[in-house]
Amino acid sequence: MTARLPWGLVMVLALGLAFLYLPILVLIAYSFNASALVTVWGGFSAVWYARLLHNPQVLSAALLSLEVGVAATSCAVVLGTMAAAALVRVRRFRGRFLLTGMVHAPLVVPEIITGITLLLLFVSMSQILGWPHHRGFLTLVLAHISFCMAYVTVTVQPRLAGADRALEEAAMDLGASPLRAFLEITLPIISPALISGWLLGLTLSLDDLVISSFVAGPGSSTLPMVIYSKVKLGVSPDMNALASLVILTVSIGVCCAGWLMRRAEVQRARDRQLAEQG
């Protein structure tokens, strides 16, 4: 017998989902508005998408945000996985408490504090070491790695803790090195967590405004910075089109990641069943 949810709970859930997703649907609908006034419907048209695709400022900012996000998130996945492995596999070592605090600090420290400290760090390094010569792509990537790594670590750590260490030990008994055993045995097991951490880091990187505003230099404005500068003068229809494209891109990425994770889970279940039968 299937249990039914209370109608009150269903109503609260429906209202919550409507509060979250109805504004997004309205935004997508008004991105096809022919009128230059955002709140006045002037008929169906895709003119704002065409204008958006011919806007060099938005396109260059979107490309910069994507490049920074991919570079920072990829580095953060490697560093975050290493930090998670150290915290899970090595129970006692000097500096464990310090490493734990440093990993979790970006999760609780306000972004404006992080942005100010990174700005002071880059200015001091430039004065003392002569590097970085200017604030731009490199400083943006380093700043985004600092907070993306924390989210990757807390995502990978529980998955790594639940992985069966005996599989690695069996591989090493058969002659595999510890690194090869980790790459060929444990890494596929924790791959869903790695994908989730990568997507989460990429989302946070593309969404970041406060920290990027501190560490970006002239000519290195990210997409959130450009959108914020435009919205201060009033919401324009091309911003609705831009937001709709971002939503579409994120939705496609989430669906692809879910399909890959589901495929990996099915493959692992099939391999486990074959191993039990053998």
C-alpha cells in the first residue's frame, strides 16, 4: 500500500516550488518580448537574442567567465581531492587541525572579507616579488580556486570515506603501485562526487561577483560584473535573454552530469553482480 503525503505538505511543497521556479519561467517568457520595456508585452520576438549575440562586451565577459570557471574548477578538483584523501586516509599527522580549518574557512568567511584579503595579498606580492604584474585572468583563477576547493573537498570527503579500502589493498597485493591502485580503483568509485564537485565549483565560479570585483583588473570584467553594471541602470530585455541562455546551459549540464552519474552507478552495480556470480 502506497502512503499518501498530507495535503498540507503537498501544498507547502507546491508553493515553495512555485516561488522558486515561476520567476524563472516569467523571465524566460519575457526574453521573447518584442517591446523594449521589460514589463510591457509587445509580442513574440527573438530580437533580443540576436542583439545579445552581437554584443562584444557580453560575449567577451561570458568567455572570460567560462575560461576562469573551467580552469579554477579543474585545479580545485585536483587539490580538493588531495585534501580529502589526506583527511580521510591519514588519521593523524601534524597540521591536521590546521588543514581542516583552512579547508572549511571559505565556507563560513564572508565573501567581502575573502575578496579584501586576496586583494591585499596580490598587491603585497606584486610589490615584494613583482608578481603578479597586474590583476586579471591569473588573479581571478587563483581567487576562485581558493573557495571552489573547499566545496570540492566537502563533496568528495564523504564519498572517499565510504569507499572500500580493501579493493585498493587487493590491487596492491597483485602488484599495483599505490598511485595506480588509487587511479584505477578508487577514482572511478568517487567519480560521481568529483563530477558533482566540479559542477558545483563551476556554478559558484560563474556566479561569483563580490570576490571577482576585488581581484579583477581593468579589462577583465566577468559576466556577473557586466550584468551588475547594466542592471544598476535598469533591467533591459537583452539581460532576460542572457539569463535564459545561462539557465539553458546549466540545465543541459545538469542533465548530462546526471546521465553520466546514473550510467556509472549502473555499470558499478553490473560489475558487482558479475563479481558475486563469479
